[in-house]
Amino acid sequence: MTMKKNVFKPLEKQLGYTFKDKELLTTALTHKTYAFEAPTPVEYNERLEFLGDSILNFILSETLYQSNQYFSEGELSRRRAQVVNNSVLTSGRVFCWEKGSKSNRGRRTVRTLRMSWKR
């Protein structure tokens, strides 16, 4: 899928980072339902999400483990889940959404954003 080069400029400005691989960024921001409706085959974000979840869990686990030496395994797991579930969500302006979400304004609901950002 090809997107206009400048579509990511507002996101990059807000993050203070310029992405080198725009195709990878496009994949990361493409929801599965959009990919299934696309006229040509499009890669979507679930495989990247799997990798990102693993990395995020490792970093959070190590940080919690190192900074809370008296917490039990259960408490460490609860705290990690709390941090992940309270992550800041994007505005959804650059996500590639399926037609249904666009027509019913679904792209603006927290539930839809959460499903796109983190499953």
C-alpha cells in the first residue's frame, strides 16, 4: 500500500522523530479489517503487534523486577498489566481504517483505538 509521503508529517512532528521506513510505518498503522477491504493485498499490523508486545512485556518486567524487590510474582504481573492497559492512545488520525469504522465514526471511539493500538 502506498500512502502520500506527507501523511505522516504531523505524527512525526508530534513524536519528534522521522521514520526512515515509511512502508513499515504504514504496515504498523494498518488494521486487519482495512487490509481485508483493500483492492490489492496489504500487510497489516498484527505480526508487528506480536513482536512489540513481547518487547514491551520484557522491558516492563525487567523494570518492575529491578525496582520492586519485595513484590510477589502476582503483584509484578498485576502492575505490568496495569501499565500496559493504561498506555496513551493515539488520536487515530493516521490509522488505515475499514469502511465501517469511517462511516459510523468508529475510529473515534476509545474501544476501537485500543483494539488497533493493543490487542
